[in-house]
Amino acid sequence: MDFITIEHANKTFGGVRALRDVSFSVKKGEIHGLVGENGSGKSTLIKILAGSLAADSGKITIDGKEVKAYGPLSGIQQGISVIYQDLSLFPNLSVLENICLCNQIKQKTGTFSVKQYTPQVKKLLCDLDADIELSEMVEELPIARQQLVAIARALNNKPKLLIFDEPTTALTREEINNLFRIINRLRKTGISIIFISHKLDEVLE
């Protein structure tokens, strides 16, 4: 069964057409490669899927139900999380704070409870085989470990679809192998994956 389907999506910025009549679907538990050169509209498409950008026209269906306009938080609530190429982490916050930021926004509380969030975050990092101290500042971590923090943050939102935007750009071959192991493990749990790249060998792998 398809988790998400987009039909006949169009998007224009000024006089530049970023998307023209784009349709595709992603099944539950499927890894779907999205391939294209820079400027081909990949980022525009995933922003529409994630709710951070609205298409000019087209139809989006999630879990069999057509979804009208929705924002980024609604996208997360629908089960869609994006791990952007720049990771979009807060460098001056700790690992724990970065992973639980969405929890804090949802609860609308003025205080952050380390005790409350520590057990669930430790489990998330353990499941990713990530030996990272929760109190470490994200800016002090190498890029591969920052990526693990971004993945843990996405998993903390209990996603049904994870979108990886050019995730291997700054990684070594060993780090890429570890990322691929994680992606395959997530697929086996039923999470759908969109893997965005312009490196065909990685997409085929």
C-alpha cells in the first residue's frame, strides 16, 4: 500500500518553473530513490511533501486520504520527517535538546526536563549504535555524528516517511556504509525512505 502519493504537482518561482506535472508514490517500507542534477527540483519537491512549501497545483494523498494545505508541524504529525543536507541542527544546544526540540514545541512548556527525555533518547541512540553523550554540544561533534543526531531527532517524531536529502556529501566511505545499514534497518521496521542523490552508484547500492 502507498503511504504517500503526489499527483500532477507544479511549482513556479517568478518565471522559473521548478516542477512540471510531477507524479510519484512511495509505498510503506520502501526505499525510493529520487535522482537528479542540481537545480532539477528535488529540494522543491521534498519541501512540498514535508509541508514547508505549497505547490501551485496538484494533489497529495497520505495513507489513502487527500491532504490539503499543511505546514511543517502538520507534516511531522502526518509522519513525514526530512533530514536536510545541512542537518538543520542547533549547534549551541546539546544532543538531548536537539533531539527533543519538537517535544518541547508540542508541549508548549517553558522548562526543559532532562530527566523526562533522557531514557527515550538513550534508546534512540542505542538503536542507531550511536555512542554519543547526551550533554555534548552539537557543534563539537563531527559531521557523521551530527547526522546521527538528526536521524534520532527524526525518529523521535515517530515518522512513517523519512526523507534523506543528499546525506552522503560530507561522509567517508565507512560512514556511508554505516548510514546505509541504518537506512535498511529502518526500512525493515516499516518506515518508508526517500533517498535523494545525484550519485547513481549510491542509489543503486
